[in-house]
Amino acid sequence: MSTDAVEGAQEVLDLLVIGAGPTGISIGAEARKAGLSVLLVDRGGLTAAIQGYPTFMEFFTTRDRLEIAEVPFSIPEDKPTRRQALAYYRFVVEHHKIPFALHESVTEVSREPGGDFRVVCEAASPQIGEPRIRRARAVVFATGYFGNPLRLGVPGEDLPHVHKRYLEPYLHYGEPVVIVGGGNTAVEAALDLWRNGARVSLVHRRAATKPGVKYWLKPDIENRIAEGSIPAHFESEVRAFRPGCVEIADVGAEPDASRQILPADAVYVLVGYRPEMDLLARSGIAIEPETLVPTFDPATCESNVPGLYIAGTIQAGRTTDRIFIENSRDHGGRIVGHLLSRAGR
């Protein structure tokens, strides 16, 4: 899609959705069904977050709970794979003919004197052209959190062998690999790597893996740790990443305390994500400083700024394990219903 600047006369959209994941797609579909003009804008590709999941991942959630926009998720398996989910959500977009603009970052949302919103969208590649200015009567933030992995803030974190996403194990056969974290993502990666021939170590700040680890994974990882197949360094933290190794120490130990050296041809830092709230705050949305939960009406998803809506996992702020596809599918219906009622329809 062209990114030429447009400041003159142009269509004013009924709804602009920031985010083209499953939540954004469901909102777009509801808008299309209601006869509203809509556009999804995303700085990545369609369902970029799912693209970043492990290559051969299988969803824990059953296919019926991942369905959106009254489009059946027609596969023989009960639990979809990553590949099947990518195909399904693409089909929903095609089925409902949802307009989208991909690889465009929204950098500003502001209200114009007439009451509409001015949305500044910049292309992912600055060489493509000037920012495009879009206008809409309402805007939804459905940006999720997957684009902003948490950092440890220690030396060497940007070395090429230190990764923030885990895709598949095959590159690391026979290699020492360190996993940092103790939640579902870290545990799944550790088990997958170990089963495919990597020599895996786990480093976690707590005394054990997180209580919320999936019930079928928890005994598996605990048994591998107990038998010594996956050495676990609990109550430990990374002090530095070095070429070929990781330096760890006891949590809270003095900076000059002795450190343990773990060999590592690759490191995966899988400690969670932080939702990006800067754009919301600059748009006037009130955000609770500690929890990062934005202000919104649960019945309509409208924020404290009339016409600006919050949808999907970003509603939960820092608590990124509370809202998923299956319990945010109705956000689109709430938002579109509110827009229609406000318009007297």
C-alpha cells in the first residue's frame, strides 16, 4: 500500500484499528458486517504475533474457542497448529474482505477540531515515502504485547547468540543452550531443545518454575530436572552474556560475588513481555502506573477518551497471561455495538 502523505480531502473511516492480530481481525469483521468503513493498520504482517510462535507449536486452546467472526475453524484436529491458525485468520480476512495496511507504524493519534481523529502512519522502510495521514471517527488500540520482549539489562544482551524468541530446536543439536526464564514459554523451549539433542540449562530467579506452567508440562520439566537431564539454576540471575558463555550469580548477591559460568552457544531470554503504552498515553488515555492497565469501560471497551477503544490483551496491562484470543473474541461486538448505538442505529 502506498505511503504517500495525504493531508487534503480523503475518506473519513468509521473505524481504524491499530493491530492486525486475531482481535483486530475480529473487530474488522464485525465492522464490515455492520456496514462500517474500517481499516486495520499493523507495523508487521498479518497476525505477526502468531508468526513469532515456535514453528511447530500446537495451541492448547481448542479450535472452536479460536474461531472469530462466525467463520468455522474447519480442521480435523481438535487443537490447531501455528500453521493452521495462520491460514485460518488469513481466510477470515479474505472472507469478510477486511481492508488492511501492513508494515505501517502508527506514531500519533490526535483529535481534530471537527471531532475526528488524525492518525499518522509511517512505513516500516523510511525510504518508501512520507508518512500517510488517515482520519477516522473512532480508533481501536488492539496492539497486544508480543512485540516488546522484556530485557534483563545486563552486559552482552545484544550479542548475536542471545535471542528473545524461540522458533525451533534443530539449529542447536549437540550444542550447549541456556534458557532464561521459568514460565510456559521457557519450559516448552527447554523440553523441545532437550528432546532434539541440545544440551540445555535453565536459569530462573525463583525457587521453582512458575505455578502457572501448563499441567502436562510441569511434571515433565520437574522430572527432567530431577534426573539431571536439564540442569536448573534456581534463585539465580544472569549477570552478563559473553561469547560462548553466560555468567550467573545468586539472586541479590553483591556485584563482586563469585559467578558461575555456563557454556552457551545460544541463549534464549524468555522472561515475558511488556505492553507498549506510550502511544496510548500520548493519545490521552489514562494508564495505571504500576499495573499498566489502561482506563476503559468493560461493557464497551471505550477508554476515558471518547472514540478511542482498548481491545484484546492490552486491556490487562502487565498481566499478559490473563486475556487470550478465546476471551477477547467479543471485544469487536462490544465496540461496534457501541458505535452503532451512538450513531442511533
